[in-house]
Amino acid sequence: MKDKAVTARQLVLISLLVTMASILHIIEGLLPAIPIPGARLGLANIITLTTIVSIGYGEGLAVTIGRSVLGSLFGPGIISIGFAMSLVGGLLSWAIMSFAHKFCKIFFSIISISLMGSISHNFAQLVVASFLVEEIAIFKLFPMLMIFAVPTGIMVGLVSRYLIQALGKIPHFNSRS
Amino acid sequence: MKRGDIIVLIVLLVILLAGVYFYFFHQNSQGTIVIQVDGKTTSSFPLCQEGRDEVIDVHGINGITTVLLQDGKVRVIESACPDKICVGSGWLRSSAGAIVCLPNRVVIKILDYEDKDIDLR
């Protein structure tokens, strides 16, 4: 954020992004469950990644928290395993993706950043799951989760790349560059 | 394709190969099936026992998880949870992997050797 105060334009922009991410989150929850705890498509990650790359890190954090809370309210409820998993996973993947974008932008492409995000999201979800059942053996599922995380991460990265290109043409959207 | 992408690809490939090794070259017939509820071991069975076709009920947090034990494999056939991820997990045959029912806090895992649960923790 360039200004200290949040302008109306920023507020509207963040609200729109939170809405889109929440809807993707809810749609994802309606799809049939993949038989591994924590495996998801990560569609909402498209919006998080786009926000981080084209608007800013703070806005990305707002979108992550907002969509976890809203998506869980419309889905399984706020006190649920799904909420804890999506919030912790979202926060870790936001942190990793922001770090990778801030310090290694020249080094990594958007697809790589998205892959790191989806893998760290799954990792954080396994951490939450292992705390819930107090069993470390859950991490044996990590290689299995990777089989889902890698294709979905690449897909999310591709979608985000085209989305960022398209949104860059809209004035006031691309406030970073 | 940037330079960092190649590093990411190599790391992914290494993890993938490790996973393949882990899942396909890690078979053992001398195992123990361990069933845990909320972090506490409630029952354990030998992995291999010829002609076994046993159905047991595990009392989880939300209800009963029905587990089917056969010779060298184990699966969940019915569970009192909303998402049925544990039922969809299918058969568990080796120590690679685990069947987890998060809403019911039930974990089914296989130990490579007989009753070494305390050592592994």
C-alpha cells in the first residue's frame, strides 16, 4: 500500500477479490472429495496469487483471511476442521508465495511460485491434521498429496499468469508497477 | 522458464522419486495394523493372517468407524463422518501411507515390525 490510509478504490478492489476467492472456495467445497485428507484443487489460490503479484502483499493477506472466514461460513461453519485447515494452509502459502515474489521475482516464474504455494498449503494442512489426531504418521500421505498438488499448482499458475496479463490492461488495477 | 524453475523441477523430481520408492519398494509381510482414536492406540492386529475376513467397530469421536481386516490389508467400509474420505482411501497394505478419518479422529496405520509403537514415537 502506498498511502497509509486505505482508499475507497483499494477497499472495493479487496472486497471484489475476497468475493471471487470465497466463491471459488465454496465451489471447490461442493466438488466430490478427493480421498486424501487435505487434497483440494486450490482454485481460490488463483485469486491470492494474482493479488500478491499485481496488487500487494498486505492485500493478499486480507484476501486469504477473508476467503477462509467467508468460505467456511457458507460451507462447514467457522468452528470446523475445514476452516482451520484452509486458514493455516492459506497463511503459509501466502507467506511462501509473498517471500518468493518479493526476493526471487527474477529467479522464479509465476508457475513456480504457484507450485510452492500449493505444496506449502498441503504441508500446512497435514500439520493441522497431525495435531488434530495427534499422530505423526499422517505425513506419510505427503508424497500422495504431492501427486495432486503438482498438477493443480501448475494449473493455478497458468491461470494466474493469463489473469495477471489480462488485468494489467485495466487502469488502476496494476498498482504495483 | 527461468533459472529458478529448473531448481523447482529438480526438487519436485527428487521428491517424486522418493515417493515412488517409498510406496512401491516398501512392502513387508511382518507388520502390525494399529488403530488409533484421538492419539491413543485402541487396538492392534497382525498384518497378515490367512483367510481373515474380520469386521470391527472403532468408536471415534462422532460415531462408529467400521473397519474391514483381511489378509495383508485393511480398509474402512463405513464411517460416521460427513466427507467419507476414509472410505474413499481404499485398501492400506503397507507402512507407506495411512487411513485417516479427521472428523472421527481415527487413524489406521501399519507398523513395519511387531509392536514397536513406543519406539517410533
